[in-house]
Amino acid sequence: MGYKKLEADCANCPFADQQLVESRWILKQTDVDLMIIGEAPGKQEVKQGKPFCGPSGELLNRVLDPLIAGKSIYITNAAICFDPSGAETKTPVVHAAKCCLGRLKKEITDVNPKVIITLGNTPTQLLLDTKTGITALRGKVHLLGDITVIPTYHPAAILRNPGNYQDFLSDIKRAVASILVPAQVAPTEVPFELTLDYAKVFAAAEAAPFAALDLETTGLDFSRDHIIAWVVATETQVFIMPETVKKEQGFLEALGSCKAKWSGHNSKFDRNFILFEFGVPVHFAFDTMLSHYLLDERSGAQSLKVICGSIFGAPEWEAGLDETLKKLHTTNYDDLPKEMLYKYAACDGYWTAKLTRAMSNKLRAYPKLLNVMLDVMVPASEAFSNAETRGVLFDSEACEELKPGYVAKCEELEDAMNCLVGTKFNPRSPAQTAHALYDIMHLEPVNEILARSTDTKAVLIKRRGVPIVDLLVEYRMNYTMLSRYIVGLQNAVGSDGRIHTSFKLHGTQTGRLSSSPNLQNIPRKDKVIKNLFLASRGHTFLYCDYSQLELRCIAWLTEDDFLLDCYRNGKDLHAEMAKVLFGEGYSKEQRELAKRLNFGLIYGRSVRAMADDGLVVMSTQEAERIQRMFFERMPRVSEWIQQVRDIIMAQQYVESPLGRRRRFPIVPFHNYEREEIFRQGVNMIPQSMASDLTTTSFIRMDKAGFNPLISIHDAIVAEVPTETAEEAYRQMVEIMVQCGKDLYGDKIVFAADGGTGQKWGEI
């Protein structure tokens, strides 16, 4: 369409015949504070004649508006003509942006901003002349002459993946802050002192407000690996003590008596190694990973490198180390050149110390979260460290004896399925299984969406009674037992004959614990597997769990009369609900359905979905009747669910009574996506309440010397000398009930019960 812009190669641009969208100002001034560069204008931008005025612009404005008062902002795109390809492919946009690069550089020169934010891969890679993706570049400080450039995700990418919103917000905040105080390019190396003078190191740690303690180890298994370097970092110094420091006279005594306020990133890992290898119970006063988790609960967001990259623009200081390990064909850090190891370790310590200050300052703005950090997370990390290093004795011989039976059963079922189908197929392959079920056996699909699905819960359970389906379900049950529990647990046994599961306080977005290997998902009624876990010689297991803990939390939250009456007067909630729904003469199956409804409906499942699980066959009309009567009997529960939905819409987060938060920074437009957000919000609050209560009980038992070993959502397994077991069990119940009163008052009783045994399955 002709000559459009000086310095632009319009003749070769794929968008040359498209409409141009000029750049725009927000508060035009002589000195430009911030320049924002997107990719290319879309339909809304063309319609309104300015960049970033559609959904992406709304999101960008939402983040910028509270930050840019009085600042001059200039907004443009890498390619300034309409992108007719939409989101189908980035190739034309990249080509167009390359043709427009001369124009963009001239525009930058004319505008001369203090800071540039590049949104997405296209402007970032063009300006910085790199092929590195936005995920690695975002949040870090780059220089274009004397102009600070901070890349981040494009707002359209955030709308597609709201999980990255926190990073987007962090990057924009850093860019705006850099207008007043220019951000510095983060150091790739930090100075450190290599020393065996532990007295000097510990004295410096004690004199500082806090000190980061970090270890480098030969691997991740404290029962088999060992420490090869100690890092101690204050805000002004970084010390590295080599492995041989352990041989220095008085080192362990000095370590145990050091009064430093230790901080660590995933400090439980470091504490476990020290405790298991040397028997010294180091106390950490703060944990940067757990504090960040309380402020940003996203899974996969808790790595030290990721956090420091996001908050400080820190470089990827382990990149060279990873390349060297690959070349050496090893994962053992002890195989690295010591100079490289120590440089890497120094960065770990430096950034942990820097992050400690930042996280403690951030938490002070949220007093309730700070209390969760200091009263729950830090002591829980220590209590679980004690449990993990103790480990649980495992009967490997009995486990090995079980294996042939499961192997034979799986082979028998596999042969039966092959015979029935008429050809051999791999039942562990979804594709081969789908071919066998739908193409050969002509299984009727559940619906169009699940047309070729082989999912057990969504499909197979609804086709029980069909011979091939029954065989496949039984095979999967046996194979799961074999692979996950027989072989899986055998592989998890440490060098001392014990399983040392790792509890993750940051493993879920609701605050619930997770563990690896997963001892929380061992089938409740499977005594065969549980009997492989043995109490130590002369000791007895204590097991105690809270009764219907999450439902009691719902009663606490909603103050519903029906729930409160059941729990205050010791009634069977599931039986009471069965009476409401089915009358006095309810059947065993109907009580089971009432139980499932009590746990399911509150958390957003439908009666129809639960009936389709295969337990009860019912019509749509019956399902609707049951759902209506359920909530009519518990009106305050229904009101509370609506309140949670309103809160999410109003403030984009929910909060537990102790102050934990689940954040939903972008509430989706589509109803089905929004309903999932609402379901997650309703789930989070009672689950977080329940988890914090069980964890607090675990902490108190550890401090009281009960040697708790395993936490299973609402239950705890401990180990005590056999002669004290009876009295210890009584005290254990008292601790759990008292914790409920201390955390949540006496609105209802958080009842607990359990038993004792020499094997877990005997309890």
C-alpha cells in the first residue's frame, strides 16, 4: 500500500497492505519514563486505532494503573500494522517485526525512554538479538545502550495461562521501579572466602541479623549421599567451608552450639543431611522457599533460581554447571572441578541471604501469613525433618515374597484379556487398550467427549459387567499395587532398611501436605501393604486420626445448624443425611451414597457425577431431588458457598482462618472455567484448615517426644516404647483434640481416635 514509515522495510513486509496502528502516549512529557513494546496490533487495536486496547490492553492497564501515576508512558508494537493471521502462527509477525526493526530502533532513539518493557518473544528477541525464549529472559535486566530493558510475557499469554500472572506482575513492578532507581545487571559470580576457620565463620553468622546456611551434597538421598561443601552467607560476606572441615577438632560442637539465626531455602533438605550424617539438630529460624510459597502458592514456582530470577533478575548461575555435569556423564557434584562447585555454591548462599531479607519484608505486610510462617511452617519443617531422618522400618523380605503373587496375577489377567480380544495388546498402553476396547470389542463409548478414553474412573467403572472391562479394571488394580507399592516401596528403602519419605509443605496449592515416596495414598483398608511397615524393636505404633475433619471444618466455617447439631451431639452425619434423603429405612448403599454426597456436593461435584461413579443407578430427576434436599437441609452451607464465589469475584483470592491464601488473579470469562475456579476456592479453605490442624498436632507430638513418623492428611502415625504405648496413645488423642481448641476455639470438638499395633496394618 505504499511507503508508511521511515526506516521500515515495507516493501518486503507481509503486513504491508494492512492497516497501520500508530503508537500512543499515556501522559506525554518531554522525558519518557517507560516504553512498552508488544508484538503486532489485532482487530480491537485496528478498530480503535491504538495499540493495547482489547483484552490484553485491559490486563496491562490493570497492572500498570496503580504503578504509573505521574509517569510518562509510550506504547507501541514491534510490527505496527494489523496482524491478519491472529494467533494461528507467529511466523508472519516475526517477519513483519524484522521488516519494522529499523522503524522501531528509530522510535526508541526519538523517544529515548529510561526503561523498556518488551512483551513476548518477538520484540524481546529482536531487540536483544537472541534466540533465547521469553521464559528464560523474563524479569532479568538487559541493557540497550544506557536504556534498561526488562522482558516479560505478553498479556495475551497471561490470559491463556493465568498461572504466569504473578511473574508478569513482578516483572512490571521491577521495570517501573527501575525508572527511579536504575536496576543493575545481576552478578554472574559473587566473591567468597574459602576457609576451614569455622570459628570465624560461625562468629560472623552470629553477629549478623541472620545468616544463610546451604549445603552442597553428592546427591539428594541423605541416607546414601554426603555433604561436600558448607556455605554460610550474611548480607555482606559469603564463606565456603570444604568437606574436610568436618575433621577439624571442635567443628561439630561449634555447629551445634552456634546461636546464628539460620535461614535456608528448603532448609529441611540441609537439616536432614546434617542430622543424619552428624546427629546435630540445627535449628532454622526462617525458610525462604516456604515464605515465598505462602505468598505465591503456585506449584513449580519455588525454586531458588526461579524466585531470584523473578524478584531480582538473577542470572541462571547453574547453567554452566549443568553443562559440565552432562559432559562428565554424572549427576554427582563431587565430580565437578572444585573451583566451579564453589563458585556455584557461593551464588546459592548469596542469593539465599538476599532473598531472606526480601521475603521477611514482604511477609511483614501480611501479619497472619507471617504467623503461619513462624508458628506452623518453620516448626513443621523441623518436626518433619526429625521424622524423615528417623524413617519407618520396612519389611523388605516380606515385600519380596509378595512380588511373585502380584506378577503372576497380572500375567494371568493379561493372558485372559488377550484371549478375550483375540490378539495380544499392552494394557498399559492407552492407544493399544483403546484399539482393543473400541475397535475390536466394540465397547460402547460413554459419550462423544470420552469416545476413546480408557480412563478407569471416567469410563471403565461405568461399563462394569462387560467382561473385558472387568478384567482390565482388575488388572490395573493389581498392576498399581505391584508397581507403586511393591516395587516402588522396595526401591525407596534407604541404606538403613528404612523408608525416609520426604514431606512437602509446599507441595499443593491448598496447603495440604504431599510426600515422596507417597505414603499418604496407600489404600486405607490394604493391610497387606501396611503390614510391611514395622515398629522398631521394643516399640509400638500409635495411630490417631481426626473424625471427618474437613466436614467439621465446613461446620466451623458455615455454622450450619444441621452440621453443628451432628458434631456437638455425637450423631452419625452420614446416617442423618441418609434419613433426610431416603427416609428412616435407608439401605447400606444409600448411607454410602449419603457419605459420598457429604464429601462431594460441598466441594462442587454433582449428584449425577457421583451416581455415575457406578455406586448407584438413578434418574436425572432423582439426582436433582437429592441435590435439592441436601442443600435445603444445610442452607448455611449453600450460603457459604455463594459467599466464597462472591469473594473470589471481588478480590481474586480466598483466605483460610489462619491467613493462608489461594489466589485467582484472573477470573475466566467462560462459565465452565469460572466454575472450576469457584470449586477450587471452596475446596481450599477447609482443606487448609484441616492441614494446619493436623500439622500443628504433628509439631506438638514431636516436641513432646512421641516420634511422629507419618502424616496422612488428617491422621498421624507415631512410634513409642511399647511399655509406654497405652498412656502415650491417650496423650496423643488429647494433644490432637486440644490443638483443635487452640487453633479454632470451642465452636465444635475436633474429635480424634485410633489405636496401636506392631505393624501399621494391625492398628
